[in-house]
Amino acid sequence: MSKLIDAGRELLGTCREAKENFDFDQLVRKYDRHTAEMLVSDQLREGGLTLDQFRTYKKVKSFVQNGGLDVSKAQKEAREATRAALAEDGFQTKAI
């Protein structure tokens, strides 16, 4: 049951994040980026974040959402490199 509750909390957090990002992007469209950032800057500061950190977050979020990060691919490449290295040393691997 606790896993279900944790999943629900994570889903709620993801939904909240999506809504806040959508609302921020709407502010940018309505005004401009500078004005939108100024409107949220006090809340960021209260949360211990700078505008530069927020900008970095937005950049990373966009990168990930647009397919720029493929963790499964990196994991597969690591497994293949491990198998190759072990094979070079004479070890046989079934699954890593």
C-alpha cells in the first residue's frame, strides 16, 4: 500500500510541476521572459533558488522532454562495454 501512496505522491508532484511550468510559459507568452522571471523571483528566492538555477532547470527539463536524454541507451552501452572488457580478459558473460 505504501508503494501505491508513494506513486500517487510522485504523480501529484509531476502534475503540479507540469502545471507550474505551463503557467510560467503562459506568463512568458503574455508578457516576456524577463517579466515572467521577475514575477516568480520572490518565490524562487524564498525557496533558496536563484533565477540562474531556475533557468538551468527549465533548460534541462526541455532537453529531457524533447528526447535529449536516453538513460536506457547509456545503460545498454555500459553493459556492452562491460561484456567486451570481460571478454578481452577471457571471461564469458551471460547477463550483466
